[in-house]
Amino acid sequence: MASKKSKNREKKVQKPDFWESLSDRKKHLYCLGFLFILPVVLFYSTVIGGQQYMGNDVIQWRAGAESLIEHQEQYDEPAHWATNMFSGMPATTISHPPQISNLDNTLLKFLQFIYPAAEMWILLGGAYLMFILLGVRPLSAVFGAIIIGLTTYLPIIIGAGHNAKFLAYIYIPWLYNGYFLLTRSKVNPWLAMFLFAWALTLHLRAYHPQVTYFFLFPLGTLFIYDLVKAIQSKEFKPFAIHTGWLVGAAVVAVLISIQLYWSTLEYSSFSMRGGSELAGNEGLARDYAFAWSQGWGELLTLIIPGAYGGSELYWGPKSFTSGPHYFGALSLLFLVVGILKSTHKLKWVFLGPGIATLLFSLGENFGALNNVMFAYFPLFDKFRVPEMWLMISVFCFSVPAVFGLDWMLDKIREKKNSTQWKKPLYIASGVGLIAVLIGFQFLSFEKPGERQNIAEQIASQNEVPVDDPRVSQAVDRYLQNEMIPQREELARGDTLRFALFFFAGVGILFAVGMQKLSLSVGGMLFCVLLAADFIRVDQRYMSEGSLVSQDLDREQVLDRMEREIDRVLKDGVVNDEGWKYRVLPMLDNPFNNATPAYFYPSLGGYSGAKLGYYQDLIDEALFSGVNGVNKGVLNMLNVKYLSAQGAFNIPGFEPVYQGGDGVVMENQDVLPKAWFVDRVERSEGQTDVLNQISEDFNPSDVAFTVENIGDYPSDADRSVSVSTYNANEIELQISAEESGFLVLSEIWYPKGWVTTLNREPIDMIRTNYVLRGFEIPSGEHTLTMKMEPVWYETGKWLSRIGTVMLFLILAIGLIQFKKEKGGEISRQD
């Protein structure tokens, strides 16, 4: 009788629970349904709250794009030159021409009113499928999708308006899906090729080259792994075939997006990222590139988000930060298990790049590696903000973490030897205890250099020496009574929070292992706890200040920023010849703010890729001279007005407006758009030209070039007027009694501009380091400059060809799929 009861209990224990009794299809539907609810919860303000994200970068982009949008509306053609920022620059540095229709500019544009929920669905769905293709159970795939989709960095960049970065990221899992289907399944290769090509197309069209470059590291590692495996197994033919499919898909994606990257390639050598003539480097300056390097200790924020503060409480080595790249407490638990025990061969393919990018994120704080990479590895010196590498680290670490969860559940299910799963759990618990100990005992809560900076501020405010003992006492009181207690409270609160989630996960594993909970319930609890953990941390760092009503558009937000001083300047820059004078908006952080450019042409703006030689002009010449500002440079750049907090005494500047919002000073000596100079002086190199204009000089009298320019009569009768001036064309009417040298106050840029004099080609000579100059013979002339970049028309046709190829691949795949009635996915790793 007892034996019979025992058998009944055994049958009861082994009986599948509700989840296990479901079909695979229903499991996937439930999992995807859960994942798709999470963005609604996290971004409820935009989905059901009637609000939208309009972060700083979105506003800055719209302000900077004003002249491009105006031209499009007036002439019904894309603008190729921006006239309202940095005295003129290629339009592609701000906004690219309209792209051929695809998912990104059709469906997602239609769903813009719930941004970023729809984009998050793409990301979470793609991540879930990626883990399914890696061979893990559905609940484990949900766990991994949550790490990839809800890592705290994403709400931070969404709130900041870094839309391109976010959009480029959401298609990364789909790239892996296409790759896995092509190389590790029996699915119709045409459909797999379409998926890879489509995902790569959408990723490239999102246009964030830094995200693309960074993710080439883990993707390249996977490809190299497959290559080595093919060589070792002597099965190179299947690998070559798969590679052919991948290359074909990549060619199609590149063709579709070729306008974007052709124009970038054309511009790159002229931009800041192409180096500086003055410094003699070919990439970014090292100090600039390594700004925002992650600190060694700051890596703790991957699991304890408030360990180093954040926002106003931040005390790490960077200048400031909005928040951490949170990886999650439970994620760490299973990452340790995965590293120790998972036998999945791709574990190391993801773990390796994860560790490498973690070290890259340290930037200047791990110079032994990063200085070498910066000096020698291709394109490494083109990108800045090393902290961003953690975006890839979190993505890569999610894979071995999921493998760890899946391994643990597999071993518990086997019920053979509990020490198999208990031993790695004990080791992981030890790692968790070390993290807790660090969070409670080993943090200083004082920012490097902070004490000195506060001391200098206090000394300046009280007009006493910095070494005055009272200053030191005041600094101690401020830090010990105000800053450090707040930082300590946040760090210790998050350390306790980490411990609760981490050891709750340990407890659930023991409950499942002791058969107090079913495997499925345990898996569900892990997913729910992980989602709750991420959402709570994400909400802390979401930028509520960037939320505005969905009834407002970007123009209305900018219009609300207009002040009386802006209206004065907007009216003052208008010229009878159709062009506008420029403004140096010293009132508004001119070289890190595009808002003034929405109202009037600005000497400044907002861009991380401005022209390198224009940056040299700003750094070396614009603010040189005895008056703190170079009058000659302002004159040659058509700067008629300078806005400031208060009036100043510089010869030739007169106040024309004074109000509570600032002062407008008018430059009485501003030059017109084009003028003839009395003489041209040849310099030995562009650095010498920059040195010449950094000194006091009169641009109406002399011009500096590195070309051999002839002598011209200085007293001849010459005149020039502007007949056409817009983003794509400039036309001048010239009358010259004698030949002369003409200077045009437009930024020199040789690519795309087709310049003719009376319809005959004429050289555009780089003048005064940044401007355009022309040798004009005597007589009546029409000088015409048209912006006709080769990449635009040719690229448009190539994009059309690529789009046709993409959907032809889809059509072939669907036809074959119908004939074959589907395919089969096989796990090979």
C-alpha cells in the first residue's frame, strides 16, 4: 500500500505543470506578450499618458536643421549645405536626404506617437528570437531579452534625445538572427538572407556609425569563430557558401544606404574626426576622445547603480554622467554560473568581446591597452566617449548569463546530483557577497579634484586665498554634511537592494532545486524579478524634463524659447541681397548650442563632427587679440552682431539692444558677403595662414593663402553683388575694371561645389584658412557655385537598385518556402 502511494507521489511530482503542457507556439506567444507589456509599463507616459520625448539632442537637431528645412519647403529639393551653423557646413552633418521607403520611415513613423514603445517591441522581439536560435528555453530567452532591452542606458539615451543611437541598437539582435539562420539552420537561405539584409539595412539607415563600429567587434568575433571551426573541421565549403550569402546580403544593405556612408566617407577627412591640420593628427585628439572614460571602481555601477551617485550626486572620474549601464543583480548571478558551467561553445564568442569592450570603456584609465588601440587599430581614434563601449559589454554578457540560467535549470531538472548545481551557486553567492562588502565598506564618496574645485569657488566668492584655513573648514563642512551623506545613502541603499534581488534569486534556485517550486514557476519568477529590478532603476534615470505634450511639435517648443533679444537679432541680420549676416551668440554657450541657429545664422552650433579647420579657427584665432575677440575674424565671417550678458568696450562695437535677457552689440565694420582685397600674401602652409589671421589683421585689405597669387592693382574700380544665395547655389555678379582677388565669406569645402565663372570652371582657393577665394579677371562676370555632390544622384539610383534587390530576394524566398513548406532550425553549438 505504501509502495503504491509512493508511486502516486512520484507521478504527481513528475507531472508536467501548466507551462510545460503548453505547445511551443503558445509558449512563444505568452513570452512575447509579457515582453511587449514591459515597454508600456516603462514608457506609459508616451503610450497612454499623452506625452512624448523631446530630449535636448532632438531640439538641438531641429534647431540646426532649420536652414535645410526652409530650403526644402521653398525649393522642393534637399539642401546640401547648411547656412545657419558654424558659418556653413555640409548638410549631411546635420540631416541626410530623404531615404527610400522602408520600415523605419513608414510604419515606425506612423507609430511615432507611442515612441519608443514600438521600437522597444522590435528590440525585445529580436532579442527573444536570438536566444531561441541559440537553443535556450523560452523563459530563459525572456530573461536575456529583458537584459538587452531594459538596460538602464537605453532610457537615458532616449530621454537625452540620442534617437539615432537607440534606433541603431534595436536592430542588432535581428542581425544575429539573420546570421544564425544563414549559418546554423535549414531555413530557406533566401529568407534568411533577406532577414540579415533587411536588419542590416535598417541598422545602417538609423545612421550611428559609432554603434555600427562598436558592434563589429562581437559580430566579427562570431565570424572568426566560424572560420576557425570550418578550418579545423576541414568543412570549408559550407562556410564559404554561408559567407557568400552574408556578403550578398551586406552588399544589398550597403547599396540601399550608400548615400549616407558615401557622404560620410567624403566628409570624414575634413571633419574633427579626420584630425587637425594644426595638431598634425589624423583622428580625434586623444584627450577629447578619452573624455568620459569609465573608472575602474565605477564598473561597480553595472550591478549597484547608485554606487557612484548619478546626475547631481555623481562622484566618479568623469565630468558628469546621467546614469549607469545597469546589468542587473540577477544577471550577475547567472553570468557567474554561465562562465563556470555552461558548455555552450558560443559562450566564449560573446564573453570575449564583452570583456574586451569592458576594458575599452576604461579609456585613459587603462592606457596600456587603449593607447595602443587608439594609435594602431583601424578607426579606433574616430570615436569618443569610451563609456559607451559598455553598451556592447552588457549585450555580450547577457548571452553567457542566459546560458547560466539555462544550465542551472537543466541540472535541476536532471535530479541526479544536487552538488552539480549547488557548487557554482555557492561561488556566485561569494561573488555577490564581495560586491555587497565593496558597496558598504570600500567607497570614498568624494570626486577626484572635487575638494580643490570647491575650495577655489569658496575662496573666489569670499575674496580670500585658497589656502586660508577657513576655506578648508568650509569645504569639509560642505562635503561631510551635504554631499557625502547623500551619496552614501544612495550607494548603501542600492547595495542593500542588490543583495535582496541577488539572494532572492539564490533562494528561488534552492526552492526549485528542493522541488518546492516547479522549474517553470522558478523561471517565471526570475523574469518578473529581473523586469521589476530594471524598470525601477530605469525609472530613476529617465529624463522627465524631456517629456512634453504630444500636441506640441519641435517647432512649437523652439518657438517658445524665443526671447526679445532673438527677435531683435532675427530682424537685424536680414540683408537686401537675400543673404543674412551672422551672429556670435556669446550669451548662449555658442559652440555647444544650436538653438540660436533656429532664429538666425550663427557662428556656433551643436555638432560632434564639425569641420576640423573650423574648430582650429575657434580654438586658435577667434578669441585672440588684445580685446579678447578677434575683430578681423568676425569681420571676415560677416558677424554683424554679438550677444552677451552685458555691454563691453571693444572698438567698432556699439550696443543696439539692452534688456533683461541680454545685450546686443553691433559690429560697425562688418564686411559684406563678398569683397575684393587690396593684396594677397602667400604663406608657407595652412598653419602659417592661421597664425597670420590670429593676429590683428584687416580682412578687407589683405588675404592669406598658400597659393601663388599674382599682384593686383589696389586702386581699381571693382564691385560685386549677390544675385542668388541658398543652400545649393550662390551666384555673384561681378564688375572689375582690373583683375583682382575676390574673397567670399563662405566656408571653404572642395567636395561637391561646382564653381564656374561665366560657365567656365574656375578654381576655388582656400583663403584665410576657412574661406573661399577666386582670381577674377577684368570685365563683367557671373560667378556661380552649385552644390552638386556626386554621392547624391548616383547614390539615389544605387539605393533604388538595392531596394529592388532586397524585395526580389524576399519574393524568391517566399516562392521557395511555399514549395518546401517551411524549414527546420538546428542547434549546432
